[in-house]
Amino acid sequence: MKIAYLAAGAAGMVCGSCLHDNTLAAELLRLGEDVVLVPIYTPLRSDEQNVSLPRVFFGGINVYLQQNWSLFRHTPRWFDNLLDHPALLGKLATRAHTVDPQQLGELTVSMLRGEHGNQSKELDKLVDWLIAEIQPEVVHLSNSMMVGLARKIAKRCGPPVICSLSGEDIFLEKLTEPYYSQTRTLLRERAKDVHAFVALNNYYADFMAAYLAVERNRIHVIPHGLQLEGHGVRSDQSLNQPCRIGFLARVCHDKGLHLLVQACELLCDRSDIPHFELHAAGYLGAGDRGYFQSLTDEIARGPLANRFKYLGEISRSEKIAFLQELDIFSTPTIYHESKGLPALEALANGVPVVLPRHGCFPELIAQTRGGLLYKPESAPDLAAKLAELLLNPGQARELGERGQQSIRANFHATAMANKTLDLYRCLLGGGK
């Protein structure tokens, strides 16, 4: 099957959506499908083998210039191609600050307007290329903020257009007026151009059905599947080694590292808790450095001063080694999580998880039976659940083992790819 998968780059970050898109495309390729993973905005980054094309459509520089100066809406393609060079986009992405929704409202509206937006010539360029070089049977968009592309792709290329739902509400809900209202209206209008949507869990499928005003049966749930090679065997823990509580995610306020710090500080005051350390890893963007500096200053003044380690952004092998040295894992997100990929990775290595009782996490815990839930945004309740596992290593080990078994059975890349192929075949009239 000829599949064009259009995936939005994350401005230099290794983000959960990029990891999902690359893992899915790689597994479809392994299964013998003819897949092209096409970067949109910026090159894709993954901690696995990157299977995306070495070119970018809707390059971030062109998108920005065409939004702000009408001259660039009429420049020749050879000029635009220079600005779309992956090396240039990648270099600029590493210098960029965290994407700020409050500054991108007008651009978001324009992109959702598709063929009527300021980037219409970029859409023409993409569709011409799809027709001339790819001729896809299916086109898959990586998030709903790309639905402005669907109408013209379907009209000129002919294939069904599928759209993944990947936590875009976190960005959209921070847009300011009048762009927020305009965006919500356009999303609901342009969602009609999409043949089917895909969510990673029932929570987000239900949420986005209402958010986009689409019928729930148009949203198909296909859980994320991990590439399990390397995952699975925990390191031997020395009897004299402190217990390790771990955090793996982008370092920012939304991901809640500060909440985990507060909970661990509460644990430091308890004499019955075994000695422990808090280890964190993950991408830190320029826009979040102030947040992290404030947090580390607070840590230096408190009881965690000699118990906290930040490893920065880590490779796939380093990530697996990091997870296998943990006793407990937590990503105490402030927002309602739609994916939870780091928690799945922790469970893949037999590490029990402690997660907030919101978003997709209750569903994940019910499916894997690999951890505990706590009251969202409550450092005391998070501390209590961490303490429960620190004081009961047998319970922690049992939760980790159950979670690991569930990941191996249900959350692997082959299952994800086969379910996605079933959906494609169904839309093409030849499947289930």
C-alpha cells in the first residue's frame, strides 16, 4: 500500500508525537508497506532510526515569511526550496525558544484555512509533489491542526485522508482571542474533510469527538506501540544504593516536575522512608530554562539538595538504561495527558508508575495494572502514593511486572501497525 504520512516536526525536540509517527512508519516499512514519512514545518527528530524523508514541506521559515509579508506568497519555488533546506531549518530550530501559542494564533488560523490561507502556495507545492512522485492510496496527517490540508489533498489526489489526534488541545487552549474562537470554528469545519481520525486511547477519542464536533464512531482507537528491542531487563539494584524515583519528559511547567520535587521534599521529612534520590531527564528548551533554574534554586535550598540529578536530553540507549535503574516512575502532568508514552516506556522495563488521576492515565493504569493514581496537582497525595511503593517493594515489583507483561502483549509496534493497516484497508473498501 502506498502511504504518505505527513508528520509535523517539533522545532528540534524529540517529542512524543514524533516518536509515535516515526515508530509507526518504521514498522509499516518493516511489514512491507510503501510508506513515505514526510516532515512538515521542521525536520523530525527521533531517538530511534529516523525513517523520514530528507526534505521538508511547509518549512517553518517560508510559513513565517508568507504569514507576515505578502511578497513571500509569490516567490518562485526554487527560492522557497532554499529556505526549506533541512539543515537550515534544523539549525534554526535548535536556537528557537519554546513554541508560544500566544504568539501563533494568526498563523494557526491561516494554516487551518488551507487553500485560502497565506500559505496556499505551500499546499499547492505539497499536492503537486504527492501527485507527481508519490500517488498515495492513503494520506495520514499527524495532528488536527493540519486538517486545513485535507480538502485539497483529497480533491486533487483522491485518497482518503486520516488524521491522528495527539494532544493538540494543550496548544489550542492557550491561544488568545480572536484567534482561539476562529481556530475552534475552523477545526470543526475542516474536520468534515477528514475520512477518519485516530486516537491513542478512549479518553482522548471521547474528548476530541466533542472538541471537533465529530461523530465518535469516526475516531478509531489504536494504542501506541513501542519498539521493544532493548527494553525489558531491569538492572540489578545494590542493597546499598538509594531508591530512585524518576521523571522523563520535556522539562516544563506543564509536565509537572516541580510537583514531583514538592512531593519528594515532603518524603524527605519522613523518618520511615528509605533513602532515595530523584533523577530527571528530558529536553529543556530555551523558553523553559527560567522555570528550571527557579526549580533547581529551590532544590538547592531544601532537603533534596544532594538527592536530585538532571541528566539532560538522552539517547534511546541512555533512556533505557535510565529507566532500568529506577524503582518508581512519575510524570505528574498538570494538563490532561493524551498519550503518556514515557509511562509506557517505564512499564516496558518493569518500573511501576505513579500518575495523576486525569486524562488517559486512569485508562492506562486499568489496562496495564502497572501503577497507582493520585489526586491531580496534589503534592501530598503524590507523596503518599510514592511512599506506599517505597515502603512496600514487593508491591512495587508486582506492579512493575504486571505492567511489563501488558506492554509486551498489547503495546508493541507490530500491533499498532497492523491495526493502522486494518483502518486503511477499511477506508479503501477492502478490509474489516
